[in-house]
Amino acid sequence: MKKYLFYVGIDVSKAKLDINILDSSTLKSEHFIIENNIKSILIFIKKLDRKLDKKCALFCCETTGVYTNHLSSVLVKLNLDLWIVPAVEIKKSKGISRGKSDKTDAKDISFYSYRNIDKLKLYTSASLDIQKLKMLYTEREKMVKALMLIQATKESKAFTDKIIFKEVSLINQTLVKSIKNSIHKIESKIKEVIKANDQLTKQAELIRSIPGLGEQTSVYFIIATKGFTAFKNWRQFACYSGVAPFEHSSGSSIKGRTRVNHMADKKMKSLLQMCAMTTLKYDSQLKEYYNKKKVEGKNSMLVLNNIRCKLISRVFAVINRETPYINTYKFAS
């Protein structure tokens, strides 16, 4: 493992970056504040040459969505080591703390990277096409939510004066039509991005070859796995998706049932749940498995969760084999 001499903790906000540089030999630190834009970050990185060897420094920050984009893009282009850690992990590692500020948060991040170097997982940026897909998919999700909210107006028809409802309904219909057109354009653009990339096209086709998995699920699988480069195996992804069961016991007093953890990619978990329910209609093997477990007295949600895990394993299997899913169950005697 690479030995770092400096640990640079960065607290990211919309307007600024609070930076704490920790010297591993003395455990003394310096604090800086810069604007959160590419120009300011580049200037700061250049000034670092006077203070330290950048190749011996580990930059670390929390996951803050798009606010991290400027920082990550600059550091990746300069081939500097960046570690992006979930905010909840850093928070839980701090122990008891009183008060909070951006300055102390930056210091906590630098100390976290120093003390937990054995957990290091360097950041790698997704390809440009996957970044496009992520942005387009996010916009589609916003549009779908907006459409559901606007269409809810229909529910008040039976309880509203006809003249008033008619006026509102005309405006409502215009909005619904506009949003549906926007969703259609976004979906067309998503298809164009995938079609223009041979690897993504093949991955999407392989995922859709599995019964119960449709177009939107295949796209989100590609986004969540960064084109199946972010996870080594399906078990890691099952954990990320919140469908992997974990033991819940302690000594002789606590012996609970295995359970999934609430920390998960909620969108992926939701998609897998819908796919699992759809699969029961089209996959005789999983339908038989579900009925068998129900007869044994298993909880229906537990069985569905097992099916979600099976679907993930199938996805990773077809991607690793680079061949479509084959239903061998129908050939069984």
C-alpha cells in the first residue's frame, strides 16, 4: 500500500471548500478556504507545490453529489489520489463530538483518511457516456415525479365545482402533455447514448435478456455499477443495493433474525422489488421457488428479497460470461 506523507481533508459546500492539510509525521495541520470552482481549485493545487509533494498526498472528501464535481474532475486530470467517502461513515467514526463547523469537518476528514488508510478505495471517474446517462436518468426521475403530482388533480374532480375544475383541468392537461413529451425526449436521448456505445449496448441487451428486467432497470444497473467496473462481484452490489441479509445477534441475549440494512441505493432496491414481482409472472423457476418457500412458512418479503439477490447474481453472470441469459429450467426433466 502506498505510504502518504500528507492527508488533505476537504469539506465541500456549494460556494466554498474548507481544506485541512495534515502532516502525518507531526500530526499538525493547516486550514485553507477557497471558492468551489475549477479556477480556484487549480490555483490552490499549484500553490501546494511550495508546501508538499502532491504525489505523496491523499485528498479526501465526503460524498456531496454535484458539489464534488469540480474537485474530482481537477484531481483526476492531474492524476492525484482522491478518496470520496460516504458522509455517514465519517460521522460515525468521529465518536462523541460537540459542536460543528466547516473547519472542524475538514480536519475530521483528514484524520479519518489518516486513521482508516486500510479502507482506502481511490476514486475513479465514470466514462463520459455513463455521466450523461446518470444526468439524463436523474432528469427523467424528476419529470416522472412531477407528472404524478400533476395528475393527482383528477382525484378532486368528484369534490369540486364543475366550472372550477374545468378551468383547472385545461391547464393541467397542457402541463401533463408537456411533461410527457419531455420524458419521451429524455428516453430517446438515453437510447441514443447507449446505442452510440457498443459496450453499453451489449450490456443493456444482456441485462434485458433476463426475465423481469426491463429497459429502465438495465439503464440504472449500468449507471449504478459504472458500466460494471465499480463492483467486483454480485454480492458487493447486493450489499450496496440493500438486499444482502446480515446477522443480528449479540452474546446469548440477542438472537434476532437476519435482516437487510436501511443504508442502500433506494432507487436500485425499489427497481429490484418491482422486477422480482414481475419475474413471478414470467419465470416458472422463480415462481416455483416462491411457492415452495411460502409452503415452508417463509415470509413473503423474505422470499422476494431472495429473488432480488438471485436477479442480481443473474445480471452479473450474463455480464461476466458476455452471453444472454438461458433458461435451463425448461430443459429439466
